[in-house]
Amino acid sequence: MDNPESSQSKPIGVFDSGIGGLTVVRAIRSRLPNEGIVYFGDTARVPYGTKSPETIRRYTREISSFLNNQGVKLMVVACNSCSATALDCVTEHFEGPVIGVIEPGARKALGVTHNGRVGVIGTQATVHSGAYERTLRLIAPEVQVFSTACPLFVPLAEERMEGREATRLIAEEYLEPLINQSIDTLILGCTHYPLLMDTIRKVVGSGVTVVDSAESTADASFDKLQEMGCLEPSNEESPLVQTYVSDNPLGVEKFCRSLMPQERVWVGTAQPTLIYPEVRD
Amino acid sequence: MDNPESSQSKPIGVFDSGIGGLTVVRAIRSRLPNEGIVYFGDTARVPYGTKSPETIRRYTREISSFLNNQGVKLMVVACNSCSATALDCVTEHFEGPVIGVIEPGARKALGVTHNGRVGVIGTQATVHSGAYERTLRLIAPEVQVFSTACPLFVPLAEERMEGREATRLIAEEYLEPLINQSIDTLILGCTHYPLLMDTIRKVVGSGVTVVDSAESTADASFDKLQEMGCLEPSNEESPLVQTYVSDNPLGVEKFCRSLMPQERVWVGTAQPTLIYPEVRD
């Protein structure tokens, strides 16, 4: 591993199954304005949340290897499905520190709950992994966790169905079992879900605090780089957000401009692939 | 290319982005009971319908190359998005005859319409390609075609939301513009959509004939093999449906058993990949 001084000027690597992780990029840029970022969004193979752990682990290895070759100093796994099922795969191709979205989201939820009853919603892969439940209980063994998969939330968010009657009906169906458990905190365990924030808030009501892990993941990234002495001390101009996607770069460029109008964003394509001589899982 | 006699005993290759194309396999087995089938479903990269033509063309090349290596005598592209945007890519890796789902579906619709006003629903990729419209007009220049993309139908079908209020609301929103155009025939331009058949029929009403292209694709396959003298003349036992998927073989095996309980189906995994030295599109 490099010494801290030579690492300072390296960018932070961030990846997600699609473009949802760019909300994490925005939070990191806001918390760490001197740091350059290399992002990868796997828009040609999105979504991951409906796929098997084996496939998510394979894709995570491919992307980690790609970002490692870009010389990043920290890897942020901005995808809940990858964080929940494949965080260890990142270290096969990367020696530096790795931050997932599960632990920061769990810590934030534990900081706001009063009654110790926390709800978690996410993709099938994330919920079936039990990663939030495990992490929450590891930090606070007395916490009660209630989880449910919301597989239609990703397509509803992508189709911009926020605020529609059909979306409300589906959200009620997914969230009622959690409300019936008297949760006072709800973790959005998927980077797409903030795009349905109004509907989710209306359905759960004002008595439930909704937790989005983007900001706490940015805080965790700051803490880790500071601890290692790897923070970029200053930067004359706003550093680049280098964005690679596997499909639809023009659509992603447009999305970046609307999400982060003040940032210098470059968008290109890449197809991370490793050749697997045999099944590894 | 092989002579007809040596080709007779070869299987038919069929592929789709996921498992929807197995409804086409079922129709082919029913029309051509002596023929063996090698199927590939790209469950690790599904769905295709939201992806760019370039990506769909790349995936189509990879799968065609894989099925060509299995020694198939006919290639059936059971995916509407691939048939609409990448039929020519199949011939880069396969010298035999290629049948897509667009033309058989279009011919069937033209056979049932009385007023010459045909609706088409499909994925974004299929509808944006204009392939159904082009094919319908090529065969019957006077036909009027009204198309609309229904991007939420695939996830709704996969989540088995058939018959639910939210599904009806979304279907009404998608289909009302077509109903207002007085169509009397509606082509289901996606292999997933038959799974929402009841909802779609209720919304369009009994005055509209709903066309699913699985059976007409099987008929076209029969005609093509007969024309070439490549029909397998007889078979003592029911030939195998060899099914390869890129993810979730156990779930696919279960689905096959419920869809085709009488068939001998083998399910395994494969990851068709070609190395692309440079962008080809």
C-alpha cells in the first residue's frame, strides 16, 4: 500500500449498479470538496437487487478491479445490494479501505430511534442478505429490526412515478407491515428510494424518521481518509467527477447535470470484465 | 452451411433476455414435438428493454455466438427488444436461418384486424425502434399503427401483480391513448406481457383482439425448417429442452416445471462473452 502522502492526490472510487449512487457522489463532494472522484455505474446490467448473490459478487469483482486500475485511494460501495452481499469481494482486487452504505445507514438509524424499533426496506438481495439486521444488532444488540423487500420501488422511481396513485397503493402494501410493528425509524436501504421520498413519508406518517444513508456514507468517507492522513489538503479548482457507465452515457450526463449542476462532470463508457476460468462462489 | 440431411438432428436455438422466451419454447415444442431445443436466457443482465440499442446489439452478438457453438440449425430470437434492434447481429455469428418475433406477430395481427387500426405495446427499446410499425406497413401499407411503451409491465409481471388495483391503474394509463385511437387489435410486443393478459384484456375490452406472437413464431419456425428440408422426421423419446441461463438456474428450473410440466428440461448456467477490442456500433 502507498504511504499517505502519495495517496492524498488520488481520487475516491465510488460504484453502484446504476445511477442511484450519484446521490452518494453528490454527498461526498459536499463533505469532501477537495477530492476527485471516479464513479462507475453499471447501467448495462442494472438492476442488481433482483439477481443472485453469486452474480452480484461477480459483478462487484469486475468493477473493483476496474476502479483499482484507476488508482483510487478509497473505495465507496454506493450500492446496497453489493454492500450487503459482496463487500469482501472488493478487497480481492483493492488493498485500500472500503466503505459500504450499510454500516453508515445503520449507525445513523440507531442515532435517531427512540423506541428501538427500526424498519429496513431494500431490494430482494439486500433484505434476503440480512446485512442491515446483522449490522444494527452488532452495534445495538437490543434493537428490534423489521425488514421488507420493495422490488417495484426501483422501476417506479426510474419511471418517475413519485406522487401517483398506483405508487401510493404499492407503497402502502409494502410498508403497512412495518408500520404495524410500531417502527419509529425507517432505513431506505436502496439508493433509488430517495426518489420516492414524498410518497414514502406520506405512507409512514410524521412519527417515523426516514433515513437515507448518502450523507452518513460521506461522513464515514471523511473520517476514514482523515484517520489515514489521506485527505487532499487543498485544491485550486473544483476537482473532476469522472463518471464511467456501461450504457447510455448521454442520459447519464443529463442526469448528472440536473443532480449536480455546479460540478465538473465527465462521462464515458467502460465494460469491466474479468475472465473467470471456473466458478469461484 | 451444412446440407439438410446432416442438419435435421440438430437442435433449434432460442434466446431471450430472461425467462419470458420460454413461452415461445413451449409453443415451438407443441408445434414441433420432434425437435430438440437449446435455450439461453440472460437472467444476469435482464431486462434489455430499458437499455440502448448498442448494448442490446452487443449482448445479442454474444448470445448468438454461444448458441452457434452449440450447433443449432435455426435461431429463434424470442426477445422483442433483440428482434427489433439486433436481428442483423445474429447473422454475424450464425450462417443458418434466423426468425425474430416481430414479423410473425405482425402477420398474425394483420390477419385478425377488421378496421386496419393496430396497437403495439412493448419495451422502450422495441417501441423506439419502430420495428413493428415498419414491418406492419411493409406487409400492408394502408394499416394504421399506434404504439406505446409500457416500461412498468415487465416488473409488474415479474412481481406477479396481475389482477391488482395498482396494475389496473398503470395499464389504463398506458392503454387509454391506444383505445382512444379505436384500435381493434393489440400486439403484445414483449414476451412478459402475456403474464398480465387478464388485466390487459379487461382494460382494452372485448372489442380488441389481443395478439401474442409465441404461436405464430412457432408456426414460422415450422415453415422455415420444412422449406429447408431440415425437419427432424421422428424421435423416439421427447427430445430435451436444454436451458442455459446466466443467473438463478434453480428459480428457472422451477419456472420451467410449472410452465412445461410434461417436458424433459435440463437447466445449467453460461456466461456468453465476446472480447471487444473496439466499439463496433
